[in-house]
Amino acid sequence: MKFVLFINLALYCLLSASCSLTSNTYIQANDSFVLGNNEHGRFSTRLKNTSNQPVKVYRAPIGGGTHSPQFVQPKQSVTVRVERNTALVIENTSTSEASVALKVKGDTGLSMGYKK
């Protein structure tokens, strides 16, 4: 009985750890960070703007287009739920480097990259 409980607890810990990721991401001036520009399931992101200027956040389906833009002010946190096969774009429109703290839950098989 104790062995079964131990196995269940170990599986729960393993699955919980593999279903989320955290990152402190730096974005150069007039650049964007793109999370999930590939085929994937749904995910949610807790994003905190840790820089001194606002960043623009929006969703971009991999089939084309964009929607749901919002500005995240310095020190502000937001939770963004992203549909399957849709990228989350974090855009730094300022003239200095921006930084964000990310915690992603759900499908974490996401591509990550920068684009001008």
C-alpha cells in the first residue's frame, strides 16, 4: 500500500513539473519574443513586466492574423490564455531593453524565438 502511494505521489510530482516552465526573458529594443509559433495544444502564461516600460502582448494564430492586443505596464502581471496552434507575441516597442518573467502552464512543447 505504501509503495502504491509513493508511486502515485512520484507520478504526480513528475507530471506537475513537466507541465509548466518559467523564464526570465529579455527583449531588445523594437524586437519581439514569440512563444508557440508551432503546432501545439492550449497553454496559459502568467506574465509580469519586470522592465521600466510597457510591453505589448497579443496572440497570433499560426495560420495568420493577430488578435487580443493589450499593453502590460511596468511591474504589472497578467494571465494570458492561448488557444491551440496560436503564438503569444510579446513586443517591446520602446528604445531600451525590456524584460518579462513568464510562467507557462499547459502544453509546453512550444517554439521560442525572437523577431524584428
